[in-house]
Amino acid sequence: MDNYHVTKDGDKWKLTKEGNQRASKTADTKKEIIKQTQEYMGDKTGSIKIHKEDGTFQEERTYQRKNDPSKSQG
């Protein structure tokens, strides 16, 4: 499973795959980047770590939802 991060960079928000320098998506607002992330991850499997404006961790989402390990029995 790939890991991605949503972070603020200057005046833009970006979605970046872990290990990559270049952002997969960019947007002006956090709301926009979250929407773009949902669309982008439509056919992908990965873990999205969403950060606050100051860079601290806020939440994690798993795409596709059916692949979320927290829902497994065990």
C-alpha cells in the first residue's frame, strides 16, 4: 500500500506520494485538496496522512475503504 501526505507548502496545499519530490495534486485550500485526493484515489489503494497547517498530524484515511486494516478481525 502506498503512503501519501496532504500538507501545506507556502500558500498551496499538496498531495504527495511518500518518497516523491513532486506533488501529485495541488490546490489553494485544504477543502479542495481533500476533494481532489478522493477523486485521485478512486482507483488506487493507499494511506493518506492529512496534516494541519502547522505540519502536525491531523488524521489518516485509507483508500479504498474496503482495504482499511482497522476493519479487519484480529
